Amino acid sequence: MTQNQPTKLETHQQIKLKSMEIEKAGHHALELFKFDRNQIEALRVAIGAAENLQKWMLNNPSVATYPSTSLLLALQVILSKIRERHLVSLIEFFTNFWPKH
């Protein structure tokens, strides 16, 4: 092993720290969205964390041992609520627009 290569323990610690960072970003996005503080910012945080995870996984396939569930949950919740709100808006629009008999 050369001096520049990290040891298994260092690599394990790096994976754990990166996983915790991504998990925190997922929790942060959920909190932003849940309390209506800034829903666009919540989506931006979740997408940014997902992009970081994707880039990181290219070089660290062993990350699968540290799944980030909060990030996935944040993206699912945010996108589901956005779709739900758009559907309600469309229904309201057509209800008000459509001629009544």
C-alpha cells in the first residue's frame, strides 16, 4: 500500500461520513418542505443531495452498504405533494371554467 492510498478504516470512515452528510440533507429537505418554509428550496436541497450521491457512487460502489433512506423519502414526498397540488389546481380550474347545466 502506498502512502497516498487510504487504509480500509479511513475509507470506511469516509463512506460513513459521506453517508451521514447525504442523510442529513434528506432530513433537511423534508423539514423545509414539511413546515412550508420554502418548498422550492426543499426540492433544490433534495435534488442537490441526490446528484452528490450519484456522483459519489460512481467512484464508491460500496456505498450501497450505507443506504440513504431520508433522501429517497424526501424526493418521493416532495414530488408526490407537487403532483397532488397540481391535480387539485387543475380540478379547481376545470370546475370553475366548465359550464354548469
